[in-house]
Amino acid sequence: MARITAGISTSHVPAVGVAVDMGRTEEDYWKPMFAGYDFSKKWMAENTPDVAIIVYNDHASYFGMEIMPTFAMGLANSFEICDEGYGPRPIPPVMGAPELATHVAGSLITDDFDLTILNVLEVDHGLTVPLSLMFGAPDKWPTRVIPLAVNVVMNPQPSGARCFALGKAIRRAVQQFDGDLDVQVWGTGGMSHQIQGARAGLINEPWDRKFMDDLINDPEVLQYKPHLEYMIEAGSEGVELIMWLIMRGALGPEVDEVYRFYHVPASNTAVGHLILTPKGSE
């Protein structure tokens, strides 16, 4: 039986990828942030999953305003790196897990999630920056990946409750897979930030820290947080945090906190990061 052994949440700031690619991680500005992932890299080296289901949002890099699926899953053998305007990042392609992905996609559709199936997909910084934060700069990524793209870019966006339910459905699907696989679910994006308008640069540290506490201890209530609150309290891009709810839903009712990190700022974003395991899984 396949099993979900951990959940990872992390911000996916594009400038972090640039810092990695240009060898700037030891600069005064970036060093404290990257130091916050030293524990995570060591932990991940000892707990590398066979497959990581990475929940992320495309930033109009592969998808556009013409086509923006609410939920979309990549089923391909591999996924190339998007050109986000300055050329693709100089990193390895992401290797897929088509057998598990096909099973999970079929299970989710049977559970009445209208999932878009992607047999061709290029992935942007929403997915690749978390890989860099957890694995550094390897010649080949040490885990296979199932990309799960969520629309948090344009209205209408899925509710927190729908995302939380999707995570629960992913857990059921993985557990029903006939194969001995160690699977992690990663929720990416956030935390509080706004990249345009009069409130550009907004950071709300108390709200961010409370969100992490609630994600661990009270996600059943957190799922009903309205999108308007995310916008008011966490900025126009803060709604990315609903993707963390998918990760949390996939872990089961109770979790153990392995690690927590919070840092301000990285570019104009508050960086949040958690490693969680299902209660009693250690």
C-alpha cells in the first residue's frame, strides 16, 4: 500500500530561484532565509519520498487567462521548465510518476472533483523553487513529482473547504494504490504578500503565524476562512495559502510538527515553511 508520510509547506518566491541559480545564497540579504532550510535539506535527505505531489499555482507562465483550470494534474513521464520571461531556469526537468498520477486522478474524478488532465505540462517557479529549497541544486531531482496546479490567479477560485476536501480525497486515493510507495504532499505559495497597488510589500506576521498554528491544530475551522480575509489580512496574493490546506487535508486529522520556519522578507514576501507528519507515523 502506498502511504503519505509527510506534508511540506513552503513559499515559492521567484527571486529565491534566481538567488540559487546565480549563486547568491550566501549574500547578506539571502543567507538568513536559506539558513532556515538547512534543517529541511538534511531531513529530506533522510526522508526522500518516492513521489512528491506538489500543489502549486502557475503564474500565467504555462496557462494563460484564456485557459485557467481550477484543479489540474500532470500525468506525464516528465515536465520541462517554463520560460517565465528570462528563459527557463537552468535546472533538471521534473520527472513524473504517471502510474500513481493516473490512479489518483481517476480516484479524484470518481470522488466528483472535476480535474483537468495534463499529458503535456511545463512547470514554473511555483513548483521548481520548492524543489530547490528542499534539495538544493542536484544534477537530477531525487524524487518523482506529480504536479497539481490550482487556480489562485483569477476569479473564481476554489474555496478553502474545497481544497481541504481535495487533500482528504488525495489521501484516500494514495492509500488505495496497489504499490509500495512513500508519498509526500507539498503545499506551496504564500505567505502574506502583495506585489502591486498601494499596499505593495504588505507583510502581516501575526496573521501568518496564527495561520500556521491553525493549520496544524485547527484546520477544520481554518478551511472556512473567506477569500476576502486572505486579501485584507494577507494581501492580494495571500490567497495562495489555500494550497497549504490541500497538503494538510492529505495528512489526516492530527499531525506532528517536525519543523517550522518563518522569515521576513524574501523579495516582498513573508516566507513560511513547515514539515509535518501524520500523528504517530514516526
